[in-house]
Amino acid sequence: MNSNIVGLLVSFAFLGAVIVFAFVLGKRTSISSETMRKIIHIGVSNWWFIEITYFTTLAYALVGPIFFIIVNSLFTFRDWGKYIGMDDRKRNYGLIYFPVTLLLLVIAQYQGLLSLLSCSVGVLVMGYGDGLAALIGKKWGKRKLNIPSGGKTSLGTMVMFLVSFLITFLALLSTTLTLGTVVGVALLVGLVSAVVEAITPLGLDNITVPLLAAFLVGVFV
């Protein structure tokens, strides 16, 4: 079977599994809506591994992000999110912005605007960096940052920096860059990602952070 077709089938099954998991979790636990959003956020970012494994053409690769945008928009604008404990429409906008960014990075990858490695770093920095920063910051972060975006903690920002650094560092080890350059670029991506995530309001960091991270890596790779 054509790998692109397999990729579509796996993508739909994957999204279905994420939704079912979120529904069951929302019904059987008392986790907050913010925690639920971030679990979905981290889960959806793993679609990128499906993208790089199965898809060979832009048209097929775009189906996943477009489908994510449609489903997440329905969850937000039709208030379907309330069935899994996510009833804050304004906060749910971030669930739409992230697949929009996935779509932009897929296009950038296939059009040769950014390398596969750069796009991968952008997606994973946002998926795992932002997701873990919010989960850990919400649970254990005591000191709020005194910035207009509000709600961010110093612990969450530190987690964002560390995870972004680690993802970039590990990704760049596969390149021909020297170790010193790898460390320097990883530090730059980690710092920029942490600062931008902290100051960007209204869930728009789901767009700004991955695009900036991908661009910064693209400068060097």
C-alpha cells in the first residue's frame, strides 16, 4: 500500500485515539481544563513523527493538519470541549493555532524553505516544551512572572528553556556542526523559546514559538 495512504490512516487513528483518551480522562478524573489542553497539545505534537515516517508529498502531508484544524475548531466554536472539561473558549484557541503552525511547517519543509530538522525542532519545542512547562509550572510553580501575558511562572519558564535546549541539542547532534556550535544554538533556541512563550498572550505562542525555533535552527542547518 502507498505509504501516504498508510500515513492518512495512521493519522486519523492517532487523532481518534487522542480524542478518546482525552474524553475518558475528562470523565474519570478531576484534572483541570488547562491540564487537559496541554495533554492534548503534547499528544498532537507527536503526529509529526507520523508525518516524517509516512508522507512523501505535500498534498497528503497537509491532510493531517487541516483535519486537526477542523476538529479543534469544532471543539472550540461549537463548545464540544465542554464534554471533556474544556469549556474556556478563549483558552481553547491555542488548540487551533498549533495545527495551523503544523500546516505552515509542513509547507515550509516541502517547499524547501526550512529543513526537516528545523521544522522538527520547532514542532517538538512547542509540543513538549510548552506542554511540560504548563503542566509543571501549574502544579509546582509558586512565583508568577510579573508580565502582561499573565499566569506564567518562573518554574514553567525554566522548564520551557530546559526542554527546548535539550530537544535542540539532541537534534543538532546528528548534524556536522561542532559541539560548541550545537551547544550555542541550543542555548539560543532555549532562551528565545522560553522568553517568547512567557510574553506571548492568548495562546499565540503556539504560533510564535515553533516558527521562531524552526527559523533559528534553519539559520545554522
